[in-house]
Amino acid sequence: MDPKRFIFSLWMVSLWGLNLPSPPGFGQEERHSFIVEEADATLALRLFAEEQGLGLVGRDLPGARRKVTFSFATLEEGLSFLAEAYGIEATLWRNLILAEPVESPKDLPRRLRSSIPPQTATLLFRRPDDGTVEAEGFTWVIEAVRVLRENRAEGRGILEKAAYWMAAPELNSLLRQWDCLQRGVTRALIIGRNTVWGRRLIWREEDPCEQHLVLVAPASGLKEGEEPLSLSFHAPQYDRFARALAEERGLISLGEYKRRLVAAAKVGEGPLLDLPAYEMPITLTVEGEKAWAEALAHLSQMCRPVQWNKALSPGRFSVVVENVEAGTLLIALALLARGVLLDDPEGLMIDIPVTVMEKLTVALPLSWRTWASSTTVERDLAKQRLVKQLWPSLSLGGERRNTHPPLPISALEPAPRALVRALLEVSLASLYRRWTENLPDRSGRVPLWLYESEELGWYELAAPGRSEFLMGELYAPLKGINRER
């Protein structure tokens, strides 16, 4: 039997055998009721936000009025009910609810393709290659090696094409996982450290968790490149922040330690350079066609002047916030307007997307692009919280049920289903944020590096997420071209 097929079969059987289905007791957790009479989306979201101590920033929310009644155990479940009732997208972020209309029904890959130039879309959304030098588009890799060898300044276009071609496989895997989430076929389950045959599933001995939460995006077959994509999470007892604080022998509380990490991440990763200027709280209520400009004018008086590209069409906004950090509101306004927030010593600007990376990002679903704009620490904290909330619905106190197959999330109760969706959204946003490091940015930088081993006879064209090796019959001519010159 082919070794790859054996490992794959081992993996699938272990997932099947160790799945722990949702217990009936999950639905018996404390639930809250929400009832509104003849309310449009803005009013319903506003009332829900006020009850939960949250702010609201929405764009172009539908005006149809309806009665909405439901009960919920978590914020994610309640917001999911509201989003479905009004046909909107909504996400929780930094004590805010962000909301906008659902995008057109066309699938996400088509939407992303249409947001960028066709030639670039052909490279980024190409079919999986067979790993040979004859793969369509591999010539761009060869040409990129020549450009970097000869340090040709005019070769930037070639480097960009090679970067997009190399970035395609990881983007394809992200879109596959999103598609499985949208269709409800992703499976959420808890697995032990060993398989049913006593084989190791988790090899890292330093991992203290005996069980892990796994989200599996199934594939239709066992062919090369069609194996399931999965995301794994530690058990709730594992808190990497608590472990780090203990290792540092810190004398502050865990909550304070996390707060400081978030603050430092906002400085290092966030779009705002002069962060202290945007930490002051703001309370504001504006709504209508001019609400976006009014909110920015208010922020300009509090912080620094904000300009924006007049080509932006932000639409009709609803802003209801109380004691929210000015920087948080500013980022939310730029996100929902599909703009790019730029900060430099000369001023603050909300611009239209210019690069391929920016155009792809603003075309993403709301939850995805919102969490992609967050810091690494915030995403890690969100995942930790969601796993802790979700775990009881998938665990029966360690009891094994080998007779039940893994359940797709469409078969879960509303509360765990909403938590799984939120966990996947944050996780995919994390992976997407890392993936964008492979793409050219506004500065003109193309993240490709060339390495050579004369002893072994190969070139390596390296990007942050992938490398291509040119050796043998490819290496010799490339080396010879340079020698002849």
C-alpha cells in the first residue's frame, strides 16, 4: 500500500473512532431571550449591542422591519440569529459589532478573482501543479532566478508574477477551508493523543495536551493534494499566555499581562503609528449618509486630522459607540468602507485599495477581513476563548464513543455551530494575514530571495510561505548563462 495512502487512512480512521459528539446537556446552559417588535436591522443590532454592553458600527444595513425572537447561550449564537434574520454579515470585534449586507451570491473565489487584474488572477487562482518543471507558469520561477542573479532593476514585473504563482497553493487551501465552512461540511471533534491502533497522532513530546480540538475540512477523494485540511487547537487547560508569564516569573496578574501584550502588538502590528493619540475613549451616535464623514470629523478633532480618497463610496453608516478607543473606531470605519488605512508622519489617510494584496483583502467576507486586520495576540486570545466555550459541547468527560461518526457542523446545535464558525473565521484570518507576507506591497518590495548551493548544485527561490528548487538540468544552464557573461 502506498505510504501516503496508509497515513491518510490512519488519520481518517482515528478521527472517526475518537470523535466525541455533542452532548444534550450543552443546550441546558444558561440561555438569554431576545425579542424585538417590528425593528429594522440597525435597531435590532443596536438593542442587542446595548444589552451586551457592546458598540455598533454598521454600513448599508437593510431597512425592512420584522419581529425577531430567539434565545441564545453565547454572543456568537445570538449574533448568528440576527445575521440570518436580516440577511447581513456581522462579527464581534474589540467590544464592537460590525455589520454590513451579505455580498452577492457568487462564490468567494469568483469574487476575489474579479477584484484583481485578470493576468494576476490567472496566476493566483491556477490549478494545482504536478510538481514538475513542465507545470504551467513555472517559467516565471526560472525567469525570477535570472532576474535575482543578475540584479536587474527592470525585472520587478517578473518577480511579481513568480511571487503570485508561488503563493497560489496556500490561497487555494484557505479557500477550500472557507468553502467547507460555508457548506457546513467542516467537522469539529476532539481527538486523543493516540489513534485507535496506538499510533501517534501528535508527535511533539513537549505538547502537554492529551486531547486537541480539530476542525477538519473533508475532501472528495484520496488523490495527491486532496487530503483533508485540518486546524488543531490545544485543550482549554492549556494557556500559553499563563505559561509564558510563569516562565518570565512575572509579578503582574495574567489579565494585566495579556493587556500589555495586546497593547504592544497594536504598536508593532497595527496600522496606527502614534498609538497613544488614539487610545482615548470616544462616545458617539451618528447615522445616515453623512455619518461616516461626521464620525471621521469627530475623530479628527480628538486625535489627528483624517483625510480620505474621494473615490471611496462608504455608503450609509450607523455608529453607536460608548467609551470605545478612538483607534478602534477609526479602523472599523475604514474596514466597513472597504478602504486602506495608512498612517505616516505627514498624516492619516483612508485610501482606495491599490495593490493586489489590498484589493483581495477588501473583497473578503467581513469577519475574515476584520480579524485579518487584528493583531496576532488578539487572534490568539480569541481562539483560546472560543475553544474554551466550544469544548463542553464536543466532550463527554473523556468518554469514548466509537459508534458515532464525526458530525459536520451543519448537524450541530446552533450554539456550538456558531462557535465553530467564529473559531474558523478567526483561524483563517490568521492564516490569510500570514499568507499576505508572500505578496508585493505598496513599497514595491517583492518578498523573494535567491539562495545557491554550488556544492549540491541548486538554486532556491524562497518566499515566506514556499520555496522552489532548481537543480540538475535547470541549474546548469542558469549558472552557465551567468558565466558566459
